[in-house]
Amino acid sequence: METIVTKEEPPIEWIVLNRPDKLNSINSIMIREIGDILRQIVDNDKIKVVIFTGSGKAFSAGADISQFKDLDPVKAWEFAIKGRELMDYIERYPKPTIAMINGYALGGGLELALSCDLRIASQIAELGLPEINLGIYPGFGGTQRLVRLIGKGRAMEIIMLGDIIKADYAERIGLVNRVVEPSSLEKEVRELALKLAEKPQIAIRLIKTVVNYGNDAPILSGLTLESLGWGIAFATEEEKKRVNEFLSRRSK
Ligand SMILES: CC(C)(COP(=O)(O)OP(=O)(O)OC[C@H]1O[C@@H](n2cnc3c(N)ncnc32)[C@H](O)[C@@H]1OP(=O)(O)O)[C@@H](O)C(=O)NCCC(=O)NCCSC(=O)CCO
């Protein structure tokens, strides 16, 4: 791998964006390499949670702008599709994903974090979608995912102004789940990942399916998906074990 470093630490897989001298900006190679590692570990039952982070002072400063000079409109369109398809894959990935935002999360970097299930940021992290300042706009799913996450008004402000915002404000508007001190970021994220890894994995997968596909559908379709998935959860060993444990504790 040229642009990322991976570390298997069961039940956690760490994916570290690793172009620190370019603030981990996302080029075509990185898009391919992240997809490749995710496909490699998808059937590895020892890995239950995936954590994304960046090396150095950034999570990622977005798409690699140095590639833009070679892009004609069709190539730009294809690049956006490649980036966006990776984010779609991360969002619908069958294992839970966490973005550990250690520093700048801008443009495509923030869009990667938006594709994850949870975002935990360091107090020193700075976030934003500054694409407008390049005469473009977010192309890796940000226009859609940010609106769904924090609402249209706030998303419009972030996308149209392109300002960089502090982690505390990001937490207040629901853009990140939690903000922690830089020195405890890794510890807190690891603890969160281990807690997630203890949960019934099929139910977690069902939640991801129902929430992600259900929220993109009319509400009645989403609710129907919820009921179907709920039924499927009753076919799992975990459901039987956990319900029986609860009931036997009560009957003593
Ligand atoms: C993040 C900023 C504000 C950091 O500024 P600073 O600390 O001053 O660091 P720099 O000297 O600017 O950057 C160090 C080094 O990294 C290169 N770099 C930074 N961001 C990118 C990038 N997105 N693509 C390519 N290269 C990048 C920078 O050129 C420096 O390399 P040198 O070899 O030393 O020149 C600041 O870096 C910044 O504003 N970055 C751009 C943020 C941005 O506009 N992101 C959106 C990109 S478009 C996109 O994501 C489309 C998908 O929706």
C-alpha cells in the first residue's frame, strides 16, 4: 500500500491515511487502496469494527487538488464517481465504522468521515467543506450526507461559505458525535470500538441496513424494512441467548 497504513488489531482494523506531507489528501490511488483493504477484510470475522484516521496533523484535507489540473469535465465526473462510490461502500459496509478525526477534516476528508457510522474528533480538529473556494462544491457525497446529518440550513451555511469550523461547534450541531482531548483520542476511540465489537454483530448489520436504506426511502418503505429486519433478528443465536438470559434472571 502506497497511501495508507493498515493495522489488524482484532476486533479492530485501523486504516490510517498516510500522505502526511500532503495532509493525507485523497488521490486516485488512495481511493483504490481504501476500497481494496475494505474488500479484503469484509469476510474476516475476527474484524468487527473499522477505524479510519490520518497520520500527522490531518485526518485528510480532501481530494488531492494537484490532480485537478489534468481533469477535463468527463474525467472530473469520473473522479467524483470513484470517490463517491468509495464513500457509498463505507456507508453501507457491513461492519461498523468510526472516523477518528485527529486534525483537519476538509472536503473529501470530511466526506469520508460523513460516510462513517460515528465521528469522534480531537479538540484541535478543524472541519469544513471549502470546495466553494476552488469554484466547485463537494463531490464525494457531502451535499447529500451533510444535509441528512445536520439539516439543510446548517449544511447550506457550511457548503456555501466554505468556512473551517472548530470541533466544539461541530459537536454542537451534531456533525461529530463527541469531542475529546487530543491525548485521549486514541484511547477513547479504541474503547468505543471495543464496546461496539461486543454487540450482536448481525443486529448491528441489520441496524446499518435499515437506517441507511430506510432513510433514503419513503417513510412507509423504511418502516417496512424496519419490521422485516426486526423479524430476521429473531433468527439469530444472539437474540435467543440474550432474551433467555434476561428472562431467566427475572424468573429467579
Ligand atoms: C488544510 C490547510 C488549511 C492547511 O494549511 P497549512 O497548515 O498552511 O498547510 P499547507 O502548507 O497548505 O499544506 C501542507 C501541504 O499539503 C498540501 N495540501 C494540503 N491540502 C491539499 C489538498 N487538498 N490537495 C493536495 N495537496 C494538499 C499543500 O499543498 C502542502 O504541500 P506542499 O508540497 O508543501 O505545497 C490547507 O492546506 C488547505 O486549505 N488545503 C486545501 C483544503 C481544500 O480545499 N480541500 C478541498 C479539496 S477539493 C475536494 O475535496 C473535492 C471533493 O469534494
